[in-house]
Amino acid sequence: MLSYHTLKQHPRVLRAFTSLEPEEFDTLLMPFEQAWDAYVSKHYRHKESRKRRYGGGRKPRLVAIEDKLLFILFYFKVYPLQEVIAQVFGMSQGRANEWIHKLSPLLERALGEVHCLPERDPQHLEQVLALCTSVDFVIDGTERPVQRPTEPIEQKDQYSGKKKTYGEKQSHR
């Protein structure tokens, strides 16, 4: 079973699995742990319908918070099939699915805390830029193909320079 404590001794392997250096992983770990504690407190500890004390029952495969973060970072970096990630982390496919759905919003919250949250929708980009004042951004944009316009002026504006290709040009600052 894969664990953070085995990968911590091999920074190159940790970087290959998560795209993070050990220092970056540790920086992200604290907000992720806070998000996990808030999640557990909200959904498990103070649940009215609880029959046993919190911590009773079957023990999870991902016990340490570092392993939980490694699991979800590995999933988003490599994006393997759930059967594959289940085998790597020593669990069933159904349990891997549960962990993915449980940990994904927590990772998003932790990335927001350290101002590393990616923005995919250009409509919300200005809001993200306002939150992150001291961070440099790179926008990776592509030209989207469109149907050839009928107006000659529009054709000239949208001609991509490629043979018989017209595209919507994106201009980002």
C-alpha cells in the first residue's frame, strides 16, 4: 500500500505522484487538515443519529491525514481508473470512489486557503485575481475553431493563419 511516509524519503517520486515538492506538500497539509477536521466535526462527531462513539467501527485504509492528501493529489495528477487507485492504496473500488468524493471538496478548500486554486472559467477570473494579489498567473489558451463567417470583414478577423481554418481568437492580458 502506498503511503506518504514511504514517499517522503524519495522527493523525486513524490513529485512524480503529486507534482509537489515535499515543502509544498507540507504547506498544503495544514489547510487540508483543517478542512478535514471541520468536515469530520460537521458530518460525524456531532451527529444526532450516532449509535457508537466517533472512531468506533471499521478502520479506514487512509488513516493519516498525509495519506489522504497524497491519495487525492495522486488522483488529480494521474487521473487513474478507480480500480487502479484502489489497488495502489489497498482498498476496494467503491471505497476509492467514496474517498474521491469526500476529499475533492476538501482539497479545493485547502487550495483556496493557500491561494493556489485554479480557475477554469474565464468569467470568474477577475474575482480570483482580486483574491490573489501577490501571485503571478499564466493563462494557457487555445484558439477555438468556428464556422467560417459569411462577411468578408469577419472572415479577415477570424482567419487563424492555418490552411482553411477560422477560429475565435482569445486575447488575455
